[in-house]
Amino acid sequence: MPFGATADSGTVIEDVDDLIAYCLENPDEYQSISWHSIKDTPPRIAGVYFTEDGAMIFCLSSYEGEDEDNWLRKLKGFFDTDVGYIAYEIPPPSSGEEFRRIYTSLK
């Protein structure tokens, strides 16, 4: 399945590993990649957002009530971080700085 690298460039990247490498090599471009579960179980969607300031924000999506706190704990544990929060129907901000600001405001 082809992936668009940027809306402006029209670049099409056929391999997900190449797409991730492209995103890492072009940290000034805001990009997102998502993977949808083939099972009807949580998490429904996993995603990574490459922000305009070179950060990466990792996300999981499930239906409300599917133990969001546990999924957040697992995600933060996997990436060995304390920074993370639960949001509903709102994509993450386009910068890591703004993500950290939101996280701090919720504490």
C-alpha cells in the first residue's frame, strides 16, 4: 500500500520502513502514520506523529470505556516516559513543546 510522504510534494513511498526513515530525515515536516487493527479489539488504531519541531508523539485509539488508563500506562511504560495524557477525538498538537505544555496543564 503506498503512503503519502507530504501533501505538498506528492511523494509516494511504498514501504512503511522507508516512510518512517523519510519522516526521521525530514524533522521539519509534520507527518502522521497510523496502523489500524485487523481485530475488533483495543487498541483500534496506533499512530505516530512526527511534529514540526522534530519530536514524536505516539497514540493509541480505542472506544470510550476500554480501559483508557491502562492503555496509557502501557504506552508510557513501553516508551519509558511519564509524559502522556488521554484525549477524546482530538489529534495531538503539531509540536512536542505544545504536547508537553498540555500535559503539564493537566497535572
